[in-house]
Amino acid sequence: MSFISGKFGQFAYFNLQLGGPIWHGKKVLDFGGNKGNMLTDPDSTIEHEHYWCLDVSQSAIEAGRAAFPEAHWLFYNRYNSQFNPTGSVGLDIPDAGQQFDYILAYSVFTHVGKVEMRELVYSLTRQLAADGTLALTFIDPHYVPWPESSARTNLAWRLTWAQEDHPAVQIAGEELLEKARHISSCTLTIGAELTL
């Protein structure tokens, strides 16, 4: 079984960031949308028949299709070291046959390198309507997500998690944290090696 997300709040996040747009009648592509958690939000006004989800997790796509059969579900068999290690490297984004009013990507580009991110964003823009909106999220490496329980930054959490998931990769966590201390952004990718 491939990854199925238990993370919620995606609709509320994008609705706030985009200024509370009118979603009714708008075509939405949820790139990396997993099992469609955006549709589970009780405040979500995205119509299921106008929602497309594209994800590298076959299990998530199947779960989403079962939960929301009127929506459109596309398995994207692209390689990702964490979520689809048997996928095809560099596979193009499939054409959904639509021009989307909104293309949303929540916590997708935190899992790919800069070159791959640029390629994917370029491909996504080709499916965007002329007056459409592309909205993406990124992790601030210096943000402390749980200050009440830990002073660890997002990057420190990701480095610990990376070491647990990839014990064969030598991760110089403290060295990388020091290297990243004075930068405004970074990409953490793990494949055959770890780069920052």
C-alpha cells in the first residue's frame, strides 16, 4: 500500500490564502491531492464534479475515488523517492483534458528538488486557464511548528525524519542546520545522497 495522508486543512489554507474565492463552477486540480482531503472540509464549496486529483500514490487515488466518485482521479506514476519509488523517472504530467481555474499543490514541492520543481510547475501552467491561479506551498526551514513542545525548526524535523527513513544515507544534521542558518529558503531532497 502506498501513502495515504491523514493531513487535513488544505481547503481552509488555500481558501484563506486566495482571499475566499467563489469556488462554485470553478475547475480545480489538486496536484498531489492524495485522497482528496480538500473535499472533506465541511466548509469546502468545491463541487466534486469540478475537482480533479492527481497523485503518485495509487492507494490514495483508489481511496479518493471510493469516497468521492463524482470527482476525477488520476494516478501519476512518476518516481518519488518517498511516495512512489517504483514510478517512472521524469514522467510528464498527464493532460487532464481541462483548463483549470485553480491548480493547488499542498506540500508537494517540499518533496522534490529545484530542477524537478521547475519542470513540474511549467507543465502545470500549461493546464491553467488564461485567468487561472496556481497556488503552491513551501516549508519555511526556520519556522518552529510546535513551539509549545519543541524548539526544533522545520528543517531539523525533516532531517531527523530523513535519517529515520533512509538510514543508509549519511546525514550530517548539525552541519546542515548550521549551513542553513542564514538562508531564506532551501530544498531538502533525499535520493542516493542528501542535498541542501
